[in-house]
Amino acid sequence: MKASPARWAPWLAATAGLALTVLVFYPGYLSFDSADQWQQARHASYNSLHPPLQAMLWHYLDRFWPGPGGMFSLQVMLYWAGLALLVAQLKASAALRVGLVLMLGLWPPLFGLLPHLWKDVPMVALLVLASALLLHDLRRPGLVTRVSVLGCLVLICALRHNALLAVVPLAGWLVWREVASRQWRLSTPLKLLATVLLSAALQWLASLPARAPSVTPADSPWSVVALWDIAAVSLAENQLLFPPGFARADVDLALLRERFLPYSNTSLYIDDAFRHSLFVPYNDAERARLRRAWLRLPVEHPAAYFTHRARLSALLFGLHPGVLPDRMVLMPGIEPFADNPPISANQSKLNRVVQNGLNALIDTPLFAGWLYLLLSVALAVAAWRRRTQPQARLVLVLLASTLLYSLPLTLIAGSAELRYLIWLLQGGMMAAVMLYWPPAPVQSAP
């Protein structure tokens, strides 16, 4: 039987989007963090400051596709394939399916983040794929589909330390679906317990790469955020609040004012003025001392601490776009690092036109997290009103995932980089599509 145009339309659109992405951005963009990951991949020597799975995969890709091009191609193929699979589940004409795929994939902030070789990008690509599979499971329930989702969730957890927050609602959806499909009579507390246990199992599986002999454990990576928070409160209170041994003897308020940036912690660590644990591990007493000083900030200095965190949140969610440097939003280019081979970013005319266009939009609401936060709230209200419909319930779960991942950043983020909100942006756009363009007829609606 000949396939209808509507069936292959999203895949054709995704192929066109993939081709455009490669033409515009290949071999991708490498920030300092990305270049560090590539260097680890080249030498097969990793550390757990960043979850090592991506660098491990990059190591094997680099053998037959040297440079960042292989990893770039893999992540953009995964992303566009996920979008195609998602839109392929919708009840829509061929033209509408093409339009939806291209709208989602070429949405300016998402298209601008896509070429960066950050773990955030493959993480969100896998979240797109997992969401598409869950929507497919609404139409054609099946164990294979749900197991595939579980595989995606493990990989998601293995890409970012805080990715579990995005995974828990999706794991809960799987538990509820499985219980309903098997007609088990489990109470809500038992289903919640099953969700917790499943999430813990997924996180344990995701942690296995970090236990490989080639991975050097990173001690207390939270220290760079803790010291930055202490620095902010010290400036507000006009007194140094660092525990003994964590600031060099010559550090004073004047030096701290010179170093401190309200949108990023990295400026504190240009030398050894502030002692984090990334290169020289703390002993147990030092670790406990710094943790205690950090956790006491909101209790002993609530006004200063929450003012600092509110300021960061305002910058992160785009309330003051003129204050935030453009490189906190997009980082086009390739950073040299250690012994990485010299390589140039895409310098074609097409790249310049597209990148300049994206850069011109950075200070607009399109790149502001607050817009997608409001969108998520509005969609949650609309989905709640339609909660008798299976796809509306899935949209609620998807929005819970985006918000649970994004909102804690107000307290734990160490900078105001837009990439931290990539799932809020992507999930909000996908939720709108899933809510207002329903899937093909549902076979099962537990």
C-alpha cells in the first residue's frame, strides 16, 4: 500500500531541517566546557565534573570522524529525528506536519543552541525522543515502546547531574500507564513509591559510566557555586564570610568587588584566590565546613542571599536582557584548549547571515525564559481543563518535567546561561503542539 503524503511529510521536513543545520553550523560550536570534553575524549581520560558518557561516546566517534563534526552530526540527527517522530503522531495534514516540524526545529533560541556541543543539547534531543515515544504509546500501547522510553531516560540522566529532575515525572507516567494497562489495583502511594524506585534505578544505571577506571572522580563540584554565593552575600553584608582556608590571605572586599560578576561564577576562579575543590580535593572537615557555611546563608543572611538569588534568576529568565552578555546566551565559535588540534568554526556566508540574525534576536522576548515560563503555566491551565483527554494528561506530565528541571535553577545555578533553560523552551513549544494538535485516534486511554 502506498504511504500517504502525511505519513512521510514530517520525516521529509526533518531531513530538510537537518541538511540546513549542517550547512549553517557544521562542525558545530565548542565553548571552553565543550573543548574540555573533546580533549578528554581524545585521550580517553575523563573526570566526573561533567558526566562522562558524552565524552566516552565522543572518544569512539573521534576515531573515525576526528574533530567535533561527528558529535555535532549525531546530536542534530537525534534532535531532528525526535521532532519528526513526535509530529508523525499528530492528526494533521502533510503541509501542517511539515510546518510543525520546521517551526519546532527552527525556533530561534532552540536553533541557536542546537550547534553547541553541550550536554544540554543531546539531553533535550533525548527528551524530545522520549516524549515522542510516549505519545506513540498513547496511540499504540506496547512494552517495546515503554522500554525504549526507559532507555532514553537512562541516557538523559547520564548527560547532566540534575537531569533526574526532568525524568521523574516521565518515569511516573510510565508507572501509571503500566499499572493501568495491566489492570493492577495499586493505591496512589504505592504508585508514587514505584515512581521513586524506578527513578532511583534509572539514576543508578546512569551513574555506571562515572565508575569506569578511566574516570577520575571530581570532589564536591558544588563548591564553585557555594563560594560564589558566599562571595555575593559577603559583598552585600560588607564583610568576608568565607570559612578559614577558602580565600587567599590577601583577599579583601576590594578584590572581591573586582572579581565578582552577578551572572557567572567563573570570574572568581581565574587564579587561586578562592579555593574550590575541582583540582585539589577537600578533606572531610573542609568539605563539611564549606557546606555548613553555604547552607547557613539563607538562615543567617536571608535578605542578602535571596537578593543575590533573585538577581541571578532575573538574569537567567531574561528579565534584564541588556545586562547579560550575549555569550551567556549563545557562544558561536570554537575555543582552543590544551592540545586539541586547531579547527575553525563554520565561516560560510550562510553561517554569518543566520548567526547574525540569531544574535540580533538575543535581547528580544524570544530568547527570554520568562516567556516560556508563562507559556508553560498557561498550557498547564489549559491541559488541566482537558485532563479527561489522554494527550492533555501527557502534556501536564511534560510541563511538570520542564518546570521541575528549570525552577530549582533559581537556587542551584552558578550562572545565567540560556542553555540551562533549554528544556523549558523546548518542552513548552512541544506541549503547545501536543495540546492543540491532537494525536491520531487513541487505542487505549488508561
